[in-house]
Amino acid sequence: MKLLNKLPKSDPNLHVELIKNGWIPMKEPKNLVSAILLFIPLMIIASMISIGVINIFSSISLSDFGFTSGGISININLSVILGIVLLLIIHELLHLMFIPNFIQSEKTSVGFTLFGAFVISEEEISKSRYIFITVAPFIILSIILPLILSVFGLLTTTLKFLVLLNAMGSSVDLLNLLLIMKQVPKHATLTCNGPNTYWKKTQTEQIG
């Protein structure tokens, strides 16, 4: 596993090699504007799912976060800032820990930039495993965790905020999930070249 301080770029030589070996590039958003237009509805959907989960055993409203008829009152203290930093770390660790042999892998990278953290792996990963890696932080932190905390009455306002923040941040993962579900066949393997994703049918699928 490698530690990086910036997002790795796509290697053109590796791209050529992957294409020669039958890998197919996924069609992904080509610019920031188109990506944002896709992120926003997914952000709303993910937030609504988490809100629904929270409301099963607890409650949540705008007033919890300082929004009232008299105006907006938002208090950001050290615990909230530390919570956001910890959330970013845990979110990426949940991606990382489900990558096969991530500790020994020389093709897996993790790092932090001014815009957040990231995990990228050029290991060849089955579609089902790749999907689980992609959605694990959203399912664990924004669905399972608030459900458990609500049952025991431990879901504080700060934790509700972090759960929703993770749900909104998971819009990137959910977009990736939709792209995989739409473009990649059932029996396939995926890999990455920097930020770009490629897929190839398994031998079983090719023979069939």
C-alpha cells in the first residue's frame, strides 16, 4: 500500500497496455460541471435514505441544526471539526479495508488532498467485490450505524449531522455504483488507472 499526497494521474502507457489486453474504459463524467449535475440528485436521495433510517427509532428536523423560523444559528466547535476529520478517515478506511490484500498491495494507494481523502487500487477486483467496496461507507456509516445508535438512544445531534454529511459525500460513490451497474456485465473484473476505471469479462463470461 502506498501513501500519496495528491491524486494520481492516469498513465497513458498503462492505458495502452490495458486496451491491448481487452480492458474496456468505463464512460465517466468528463468534466466537473457534468459530475456535479449528477452528484446533486444522488446527494439528495442518499440524505433522504439516511433521514428515513434515523426516523425509525429517533427523530430529525431542521431545528436540530439551528434552522428556525427566526433565522439560522449554527455552532461549529472543535468536536464537530474533529468529527468531520474522523469521518473522512473512517469513510476511506472502509473503502480500503475491503480491497483484497490491501496492506501488501503495491497497486493500492491512499492519500489526502485539500479536497479530502481518497483510495485508489489498480488491483483486479470482481464486480461484486468492487460494488461492495464502493458502497460500504454509505451502508455502514449512514444506514447501519445510525440505526444501531438510535436503538440505544446514542444518536446525538452532532452524530446525526455527521451521518448526513457522510450520506451527501457518498454521492460520488453512488454515482460510481450506477455507472458500474449500467456498463459492466455481471461476470466481470474491474481495475483502475489513476482516476479512470476499466472492466473486462471473466474467462467464464467470455466462453459462455
